[in-house]
Amino acid sequence: MLTYKDVHLLYTLPVIGVLSLIARPFINRLEIFKIAFISAIGLVYTTPLNNYIFYRKGRSYAPEDILGVIGHVPIEEYVFFVVQTVLTSLWALLCVRWSTPCLNFNYDKHSYQLIRWIPIAFLAIATVVGYIIAIPGQSTFYLGCVLWWVSPVVIFMWYGAGNFFIKKIIPCTFAIVVPTLYLCWIDQIALKENIWHINEKTMLNIIFVAEDLPFEEAIFFLISNVIVVLAGCCFDKARGMIETYTLEYPQRFTINWAFIRQLFWAFTTSEYNMLQIVTGDIKESIGVIATASKSFTAASFLFQSGIRLDLIILYSFCRVTDDMIDNELDVEKKKRKFELTNNFINELFHDRKSDYDVGTKPQKLNIDWTKYESGLTDVEMSCFRALSRIAFYLPRKPFEELLAGYKWDIEGRLIRNEDDLLLYSTYVAGSVGALCVYVMMYRCDNDKFELVENYDYVIKKAYQMGQALQLVNIARDIVTDSETLGRCYIPTEYMDDEDEEVKILCQEKKPRSLGDKKLKKYSTRMIHLANKQQLESVDAIKCLPRETRGSVLATTDIYRGLVSAIQSSPTYPARASLSKWNKIVIGFYSLYIKSIKYII
């Protein structure tokens, strides 16, 4: 015979354990704070209602099946309040985390107000009706209690996050329905076992959702899960506002009243009162990445929203500036765009005292954007503006190295040996690796996190990891670089006949005439060098913020999966790539299995 304790031991706690393991790579300090805060508020808010229902004989329990009572409610019932919140919150995290928060903002004032106030009006009516029909001893008592209990808190949350919830209605619905069905099933078992009992006189006996499952019980679980998921949306909306509008919300996450106040104001602020161009620039940046790099797009979803957002902004800037050099055929226009980029970097970092001097508080930059408008496209302008909003915590030196790599391409310099190859890879990719470390440090949900002791080591290894990924990129794109750009990044010391092979690759643009055997030989040598750099740098992942380690490992492993695609091909592939399924398998293994040694 089941007891109330057995319900938790058999049905709720094991599911929480499984969900915790699945959600482990995505749980950070703010997620823990969010779940703990919602659980605490839920416990405090629900306790009076349940005590009142038990006191008025709306529900009862078998004394022999419980551990004890606090007030009028069994101890296990209090535990259930918290358990349900944690269970639903973990499931909701897995359902709703996959979109960038600012993409769910509503900037249309008219629709925003309709979505806000129409449901609030109905909820206000439901509160009054619930209070009127919650008559002790009557069939409407239980339903009435649920209505007047739930409606006010939903009104409050809907005011700030109703529009955000509607924008995410499909994943939010899935986040609500699945735990509701599961908890209703548990409730059905408990009612059959008479662990708890619903007073037939205080419920609508004519309506049963399933055998032995009263309508009121199903409604209670549905509404309580709506509250949990909506509460999570309140946090996510507030967090999205803070991450998107850093100048207006400068506080980084920390458990103090200053941050909690900022979180509250971000929650209550209507998005249509904020500058829409900020989100517009982010959307353009996301579009750049979605087109240019499907691997990076897939890998970026492994990071928490703040890190993901700023990595997208950073990577899109690097992508568009690289394309400005690669895709512009007119040499003079190419040089002009390079000068504009150089001037922009100088403006961003003109007040920095050293190469790696960074700030911790957002600051408004007085950039004259009109002088860039004539030389840049709308998409390029968006990526430049987006970067300017997060540049305060990024160092100057890596951007200067990035420009040095572009200059190398403009001048058409050949790579003579492996030292040149590593130097070029440092410029165009090692620099980006270092910048990614700064993004993770700043956005890691820990304002105390610093790499003081390991600073030089971690940055050095970030450069080295960037080199490794760029070498794989070069090894993959020998044919593409030659045919589309007339470029050769193969060290000339590898070549049997330097003059002839450089002519074939850079002037004639006929890389296939070298033959698959030679192309694979050059590719393999660069892959061996990439493997060496990767093996020497991967242990530095242990020095990164804990919540980023699995994601970083999975990201690099997905990209390095191209190595097997190149090596397994019987001929040299034009542009090796991984299938979506292969990316999922590699990401899953790295995130859940391989990452364990870097986390423990």
C-alpha cells in the first residue's frame, strides 16, 4: 500500500533526478536562483490556500499514510509544492531555452496593450467569481478557491511577461502540458489508493477528466503549472532585457538587492518603450551567422542566453568584416572598407590604457555613424552597432590582430612555412578565441569570476584553440579558397614545385589539377598540426566558468568533426561538412560524457 512519502520516492523525485541530469549542461547560477525563488514564493503563496481547503474539509488525508502535519496540511503536501515547481521548471528549461530572449520582444504598442489587458480583464472577473463561489460545503468550493487563488498572481505576472509568453506559446504550452498530464496521473493513483481524498460535497461531481480524477484536480495542476512556466518567462523576459539593453541595466547577476531591483524593473518595463534598433541589429547579426556558419549556429544554442547573444554579436562582426575583404572585387573599395573597419576599432578603444584593458560597466560611446553609412551596407552597419554595445568589456589587442589578418589577405601574402601558417591563424582565429573567453567571463552569471591566477595561461590556450580550428578550416577549404578567392593558405614549403602550384591555385584557380592525392596530403599535414594545437590547449577548459565548459568542448568537437569528414572521404571533398545527425551525436557525447572530466 502506498503512502504519501512513497509517492515522492517513486514518482516525483526520480523524475527530478533524471531531468536534472538532462538539464545539467544548461543549469547556471541564475537558473538555480530562478527555480529556488519560484519554489519559495510558490510555497509561501500556496500554503494559506491549502490550509484553508483542508480546514474547510475540501480535502482530507489518511493519517496513517503521512509523516505528520503542519497546520492543517501534511508535511508531504508542503514538499509537493516545491517538488512540482522544481519538476516543471526543469522540464520548462529544456523546452523554452532554445530561442534568444530578445527575439520574443513585442515592439508594437497596440498589440502589446491588447495582449496585456484583455487577459487581465478576464482574470479580474475570474477572481471575483472565484471568491463568490468559494462557499464552504458547496460543490463549487474547491473550484472557487482555485480561481481566486490563482488569478491575482497570474495578473501580476501577465502584466510584465504576458507578451513574452505569447511569443513563446508553442514551447511554453509543451512545457505546461507534459508535467500536467504526468502529475494528473500521479494524482489519479493517489486518489485510488486513498492517500488523499477530495470531499465530494465540495466539488463538481458531474465532471471527471478521467477515472477517479475530478475536474478541479486537473484544473489545479494545469493552472499551477501555468504559474510555474509563466514565472519562468518573467525571469527570462527580465534577463533578456538586461542582456539586450546593457546600458540601461548595467548590473551583472549577483544575489543582492541591487540586482533583484534591476530584475524587477526589467520585468515590468514594456519592450515598446525601448529602442527597437537594438534588437533589429541583433536580428541582423543572427541572420549573418545563420547563413555563414550552420555549425556555429547549432553550437551556440548550447550556451546560456547571455553568452550565446554576445558570441553571435562578436562572430557576426568577424564574419561581415571578413566578407568585406573576401567578397569585394574592387581593390580600392576593399581598402576603403578596411580603413573604415580600422577607424571603427580605433574609435571603440581610443580610451584604453593597454592592449588588454577592459571595463566592467557599460558606457555610451559617441560614435559618428554617418561617416560609416556611405561605405557600409545596412547589415554591416547593424553588426558594427551591435558590437559597439558590448565592446566595453572586450580588449583592443585581438581586434588589432584580426585587422592584421585582413591586411595579410589584402596584400595577397603567401604563407611560406608553418610559422607563417600559425601566425595567420593567430590573427584571424586565435584572436577570436581570446575574445570568446572574455565573453564567457563577463556573461557567466558570476560577477566575482576572474581569471587572475590563470589569466595568461587561459588566453594563450584560447589563441591556440583558435589556431586549431582555423587550421581545420584551411584544410577543408583548399579547393573553395582557390576557386572562389584565388587564395592559397598551404605553406609553400609543403609544395613540390612552389611556383607552378601557386600559379595553379592563385591565378588559374584550378586546384583539382593538383590531384586528390596531393590535396589530401597537404590537408593531412595541416590537420596533424591542428591536432597538436588542440591537444595542447583543450585542458584549459577546466579554467573556464563551470557552466561553460561542456558547451565549449561540444562546440570545438562539432567543428573538429570536419576532420573525420575530410579524412574518411576517398577523394578530397570540395567542402566537407557534417550532417545534422552527426552534429547532434558529437554534441551529445561531448556535452554529457566527455565533459565530465573537465567539470569534476
